[in-house]
Amino acid sequence: MIPSIFPIAYFGSISYYKKLVGAKNPALEQWETYPRHSIRNHCKILSPNGVLELTVPLSKPFGSKTRTKDVKIDFTEDWKKKHWRTITSSYASAPFFDYYGMEIQELLEFECDNLLEFNLNIHKRICSWLDLDFLVNEKQSFNLTSEYFPLKDEIEKDFRNSFAFQNSECDYSYQQVFSEKENFISDLSILDAVLNLGPMARKLLL
């Protein structure tokens, strides 16, 4: 039986990490043909004006046949500065922004043009923040797929499709920065939980 397979994620959602923590021997997909518009280069945060999506612009060297491991980040526009400015304006008053803010900025400024490597660097830091060391293997890295596995019935759990993390049941809530303006918004980027709850965000995943 092939282990559970997950897509890579750009500051993955709470449901992404919740399912990742609960999975048996999860592997991160690198051999798929890269799909459009997904958590691989998108994340959602709570801004003063409501839910906002941050997008990493991409370049596909082999067009529509580009595999995830080969996808490049497009630096035509200064998206890193835009993402950092948006995160700051959204979470500067969050309880743990002063603690994690500089690390988030450091992750955004990581010099790398490969999306897989860029996201894995973020993923490793999140695992460190939330004491999820059991997701890291003996080589202090993550299990990546060794080939593409197309048959879902050969995979214990397949979370690669676009709907795998949509409409996940929400059995948690916490104080959010703009909760006075909005009702609780579930399943945002893990950044929302980390900046509002700090290390206690780990409890949302277990």
C-alpha cells in the first residue's frame, strides 16, 4: 500500500496540517503534472477587509506538462514585499506577531526560485514551531514521492485533488484579530492560528 500523499503547500491551511498530522506515513507529491490554482501556491489569511488570498506567481518551464518539482517562482513582480506588507497589516496586532513576525519575513526572503524547495523550507519551519518533528524523517527532511502514482485505489489516502481540504468539518475556534468585525473564520492558513495562538495552535491539529 502506497502511503498517504499530500500536495506541497504555501503556508498550508489548518485542515491541511490537521489531516497531515493524522495521516500514516505521509509523502509529499513532487512528480505530478502541476495543477492550476491550488494550495501549492495559494494561501488564505484574514485581513481587515475579510479573507484575502495570497498567491505566489509561477513559471512552468515545460508548459502544461511541468511537474511540481520543476515549477519555478516568477519574480517579475515583487510579490514577496506585497505578501509581507499584507501579513503585517493583517496581523501586526496579533498576540504572537512579535514572536514569529521576523521568522515569517525570513521565510519569504529565502532565496530560491524552485517552488517545491521554497515551500519545503516553510513547511519545515512550521513543523518546528508546532513541535511536529514526527513529520520529519531521519535525514531531517520530508518524505517525497519517488514517482507518480496515478491510481487512487493503490493509495491509502490521496489528498492531491483540489477538493481534499474544502468543506472540512470545523471542531475548533479561537480569538482572531478581527473577530469583533467578523464571525470566526475557519480553515485559514496555519499562519492565522500560529499568530493568534502561538505554540498552542498545535492543539488544533491533534
